[in-house]
Amino acid sequence: MNTKIVKLTEDDIQNKEQIRAAGEIIRNGGLVAFPTETVYGLGADAWNPQASRRIYEAKGRPSDNPLIVHIAKMDDLGRVAKRVPEGAKKLAARFWPGPLTMILEKQESVPLETTGGLQTVAVRMPGHPAALALIEAGGGFVAAPSANASGRPSPTRAEHVAQDLAGRIDMIVDGGAVGIGIESTIVDFTEEIPMILRPGYITAEQVRDVIGEVRVDPGLSAESEGLRPKAPGMKYRHYAPKAELILVEGAQQKVEKAIARMAEEAEDAGKRVGIIATDESCGKYPCGIVKSIGTRTDEATIARHLYGVLREFDEQEVDLIYSESFRTPGIGQAIMNRMLKAAGHRVAEV
């Protein structure tokens, strides 16, 4: 398959010529990668079971891992969800369009191929103008996981999508780098008390400010083979670079010394080593390929650069990556959730 790549400017969104072409592909059962404010998504017609199956095939994604249905209008929520609790309405009013996904009881009309065989559906209204325009052009309901090969770091640029999926999908809409860089927060409203199944840019504190009591799933990092995922990313290894990734946790000075020592030992053993640091600590490592993920004074920069840095290390063919820990306030939980999954929960305590 020849994957067409189209660059999209703000004028293109207004004129909609490129958007119309992408929407026609989706209406005809094809696959289109497109930018959102979080990461690039791989879109298909949410009502078309065969199109949803094509997403799983293109990504190599397990078929019990649910897709997210993207909508562009608040009124369309009732078309996919059988019941919308008051708390869900409040969250949608506060955070949509934006990086929030909600789990609700699905309408019978939503194909099980789209929901991973579940009677629940994940729904989101993205905040990127190109995404909203594409959803409308594609029929108003677009099923879309991240546009990467399953298990790989999520794509934050169109070239990341091409690295993984060129030749497997119909079109890539290149809207430049995304703004947030990690996936949406997922809140499950099918429980008696709403539960956060995946942390993201919208924090638990922000959710509580709107709806009151909310729980954070204690099984966020569950790896049980018997676990049936209710939301993307709950069961399977995600976001992983090709090299082994090890997180090093502890007091910052001890972490820096430990990484410097381990990197030197690994290089002496003939390994090509990468180190994930910050603007503040890059100069602390005398050996290895050192990359800054951002600054600790602005945790949003860490989220924005995480997947891109992991992919850069893939390109440089490192054997081993040591990373500082980023348990910061705010979205630190979301950052560490992604990093722990990328590392396969390999953590060195110092």
C-alpha cells in the first residue's frame, strides 16, 4: 500500500480540501493518521467493524484492547453512550474539547470490534482543530488509538507515524508536532465511584474539583495475563524503545551518581548507552549519549519530549537506556505511568 502524506496548514483546515480527502478515506473504510493535541491518532470509521479490524491489523494491536471513539460535537455523545451520568456531563463541559476520555455504557449500535468486545465505550472530543475537522469530514465518529506500531513509543510527529505505519495505512495528515505529548486522561463512569484508569494531562485533582469523589485505579500498572483491559494501555506493554530502559529512583544527587557509574560500567562492557536527563542535569554525565527530556521547572516540557527522546535513542541504536525519575507534582503521575510501562517496570532504587 502506498501511504500518502499530506502537510496541513491552518489555511488548509479552513479550506478543507485536504480534510475532505482524508474524510473520504475514512468514510470508505480506510485508515488516516492525524494530529491531536495529545499524540497522533490512527482513525477509522467507528461504525465500520471491518475498518476497526484494519486498525488492529495495521498496528499489530491485540483485539481486546479497546479503541477510543472520537467525536466533534457534544450532542453526539448520546449516539455512542447509552447513559451519560451527571458527573460525565460536568467533566465534558469543563474539559472538552481536550485531553479527556470517558468510559461509558455503549449503545448497541457501536460495534464490538470498536470496543474490544466490551459493552462499554471510550469517548473523547479532541482539542486539535485538524482533528475536529477530520472527524466531521469522516462522518462524525472516528475510532482512533495512537498511530504507532503496538508497544512502540506513541507518535508526536508525523515522521514517527511514517516510521511505524508507512505502507500499512492510506494517509498521514502532517500537522506538525503535537502540543501535550502524552495520551488523554481516562475516567471510567461505569463504576459506582468514577475511577481514573489512565493518568494524563488532566490530573486527578482537577477531576475532583469538578465532580468530587474519584478513585485512581490501583491496578494502573497491572500486568496480569488475566486482566481484561477496560481502557487502552491497562494490560499491554506500551511506549517501549527497542533498547532496555531502566528507571533510577532516589535522591537526585544519588541518582546522578548511580547513572554515571552504571553508564560507565556498561560502556566498559561494550554497550552503547543512552541517558535521559533534564536541562538541569545534562552536564552531570561524563559518558553515554545524554539527552535532555525538558526542564524540571516546567513538567509539561518533560511530557512533550518523552516519546520523541525514546525514538531518537532507537535511531541511534543504543543497547541500554538509563533514565532519571520524574515524579513531579501535577502530571508527574502520568509521565511516570508512561515511563514505567516503557521500562517494563525495571526500576533501580538508590
